[in-house]
Amino acid sequence: MNNLKQSKNIILTNPQKLDCGKEISNFPISYETYGTLNEKKDNAILVFHALTGDQFASGKNPITNKDGWWSYALGSGKAIDTEKFFVICANVIGGCMGSYGPSTIDEETGKPIGTNFPVITINDMVNAQYNLLEHFKIDKLFAVIGGSMGGMQVLQFVSNFPDKAHIAIPIACTSSHSAQNIAFNELGRQAILADTNWKNGLYEQNKTSPDKGLAIARMAAHITYLSKKGLQEKFGRKLQERDDLKFSFDADFQIESYLRYQGSVFVDRFDANSYLYITRAMDYFDLSKQFNGNLSAAFSKTTSKFFVISFTSDWLYPTAENREIVIALNAIGADVGFVEIESDKGHDSFLLNVPEFLDTLGNYLKTNYKTINEKRI
Amino acid sequence: MKKEFKVISELILKNSKVLDVGCGDGELMKFLKDNKTSQIRGLEISKNRVQNCLSKGLTVIEGNAENDLKQFPDNSFDFVILSQTLQAFLDPEKVISELLRVGKKAIVTIPNFGYWKVRLNLLIKGTMPVTENLPNEWYNTPNLHMCTLRDFFNFCSKREIKIFRSLALKNDKTLNLSDKNLAWRNLESQLGIFLIEK
């Protein structure tokens, strides 16, 4: 993970108590900003990234040299318009892009912390990122937005800080990680643990790298981000640079080759231990359990206006789970809008070019920013 | 704006909590938001229309009155509006009881199947009526349970639903509607507007 010098950093000196009971302090958070914070400081949006995302939401990612993960939605003239809004996106703790995580170098040993890193939760991630408001002296964010694990962070954020965001937009997410999703995450973790190069998490010290395990974890997860229809239309049974089956275990089919490629590029930019920690945090996420089984209670003090978005072909975080958030909010009379966007692109829809999604998101932000400003005058 | 919407908005008290069921593109919601109350929500089945509403800053949830009203607690709104869609539900009786559970009052508007042109259509032509208000053929109409103004009066009295106010629209003219003038109104008006309560 070189080139990280190009990312912005703050060191959080205040101690933070984690859900596991441990306390951390003097730890780094890496972040990026897009657009300009106005004088009134009322145009700030905090964007939360998903499992394998990072702070490089838009523009060129200096690690991969590819476009940032939310380039379709975030940028000048885009739905989250950086001509208008000041967008902050931070790497979650547990991540591997400069924020405090298992690949952070332990000052005492001079080696990565590895599996000595504490197990963290979505709540811990959000509490760490909250410090960015203070850093920028922002009293109230215009919006908090995120998809997938980013959406979970949105929910946790408004629950923890009920008057710190005018607008909350959780996208393609859930308030409680399902058994199926825990199962998929476990599959990924087991692939990493089964790689003999994992070395109990001390692979850097052993000068090895559990690339195969991490690549398989990514391959399995990648399937869950797409839809059956999308896969069939894109790949079908098309063969990979060959006219007939080879009667071997090579990648005969394009879909095999595609998955192998996805796995191989992933290991260049992601840390295996981070994958373990972050998937664990997702599995532990159960917002209603934090409020004795009453999800509505998580939002009882909220002043935010909510917009929940799901996608028709997302079977990882299906509409029904997103609707549960809407139902919980309606039960307490919160201001909540909801739409399920038609898309064949599966869970990944929120990251891709889905015009109906991008237009609705963009218009929603624009109109509400105007309304909130008018109210203030 | 449609005359019907003007009449509906006159029935709604300032700063009350309102739910517009089947809010369409949010025309009535927008008018109510600008003139009556900021506490207005919508429920709409069409994705495109929901997206339109949300783009305009209106708080709308994608959903269907038959399945999705159950997420709202009892008496969570002062007024629940249902404009010209009661006849399109599989179970209108259930929808009415849900409207009256979620809302303290409901405003229901009904395209009148007792309107003279409709009656004449069936009497003279011997075919299912097609009029300006009911433009579909029998095989493609979304309207499963058409009723007349008298039918709705009868329904309310059978189910012990109080009719707080009732009005009829005749060519965009608002007329009083009561059991006394029902026979005539049921013949001359295209639309009935009912403010009802449990």
C-alpha cells in the first residue's frame, strides 16, 4: 500500500472506547475531500464507503490508478455535485488505506499490528469518523450517504448523532446483517484462513502473502454483488479465447476468467487481515439489537430526513430488508422517502451507471439543499 | 390543478398531518405543502412517479395501499386521502378500514358509476360504459369494483362509518350531497367526495 502519502490524514488523540471493550487513542484516519466547504459550512456531505471501498471515492485512486469507487455518482456536475457540496470520505478503521487497521505499523515492534488489532464494529467506525466534523468545524452535515456497509454506517451515524445531519441516505443496505450475508462473509474469511500463507495473520513478518485466499474471498463475494440475469447477459456460456472446451480446469468460460481477474487485481490493493476485520464488523451489525429489538428506538431522537433506496435485482441486501428500515422510521413518524430502483446490475447497482438512481439521488439532494437554505433565511 | 384537488384541500385543516395514498406525481401534495401543511407524506405504486415526487422534495414511499398501509401506526395522520382509486383495489373494504385505522379521518373520492351518461351507455348501447372519466374498455380497465354514490352511502352505513361531509362534482361545479338529494346527485354528478370517520 504505497502512494498513501498522497492521502490526507488526521491523528485522533482523544481516546475512543471500542465495543469490544478496548480503548484506542492516537490513531490515524485517512480521508479525502471533494469540492469546497462554504463559509456557512452548511454544504458538507459525509460519504461512507462499503466493504472494499476507501477514501478515494472520486477522481483517480492513486493506489489503483483507476477511477474512484463512486465516480459515477460523485464529482463535478454529478448527482453528489462537488461544485455545490463539500464531500468528505474517510477510510474506515480496520481498513488498509491509511486509517488505523491491522496493516498499521506497531511503533513498538516496527511490524504490522495484524491480528492483534481489536475486533471493531460499524459503531466504532462511525464514532471514529465523527471526529472529522470537529476537524472541519462543521456543526451539522447537510447529508450522510452510503451504500451497502456505507448504508449501515449512515444508519449508525444518525442513531448515534441524531441532530448532526439534515439528510440521511442509506442505500442498498440492512439494519441487521442476515444469516445469508454472514454465511458469505464466513466463506471469504475461511478462504483467507485456509491459505497457508496467511500465517495466523503475521504474513508480512513471514514475507508471505495470502493472495490465493484473499482472491477466492473476492471471487465468491463478487458473485453476490451481481445478479443472475446480469451475469447471464454479460457472459452466458461464452468461452474465453477458445473455440471449444479444453477438457481441463483452465478458465474455459469467460465468467471464470472474469472472476479470476477480479480476484487477482483485488489482492494488489487490499489487505487480507482488513478483509477479515471489516467483514466481521458487518456481521456484528444489528442496530435493532442495540435497542432491545426495537429498530424504531434507534431513531427515536432523529431530526434527519431519510431517503432509503434499494434495487430490484439486489439479492444480497434485498428490498424487503431496506423496507424494514422504512417501516421502523414510519412507526415513529420520521420523515422517510423510499424507492426501489429498477436495475439488472444486482447489489453493485449503486456503484454503477444506473441513470434513474443517479438522477433521483441528484435531484433529491439539490431540492432539499435549496429547501433547507430557504428555511434558514 | 383539478377541481377535485381544490375541494379536497379545502377539507384539510392547516398544519395537520396528511398522507396522500396514490399520490401520483405529487400535484396535490405539492399544493398542500405550499398552502396547508409541511407534514405531508405520499404513498405511490409507480416507481417513476415516486422518483418524480422525491426529486421535487416530496416525501413519498413506494408502495401499494393494500399491502403497505400496515406499516403506519394507528391514527398516525389527521387526514388520509384516497383519490379515485378505491375501485381499483382487490379488496376495497380492507383498504377503507386501513385508511380509517391510519388516519383519524379519510377523504375518499369516487368516480360515480350512477352518472346518467354511464347509465345511458349501458341502457342504449348495451355495452360496458366508456366515458371521459372512465376511458377504458371492460377488458383493460384497472377498475375492479365500480360503485355509485348511493352504493358508497350504503356501504358506510352498513359498516358504521360516519360521513362527516359529502360533496359531488358536476362538470367541475361543487354541489352539496346528502341522503336527501342523493337520488338526483347520483344521476347528475361524475364524482363524489367523502370525508369519513370511524
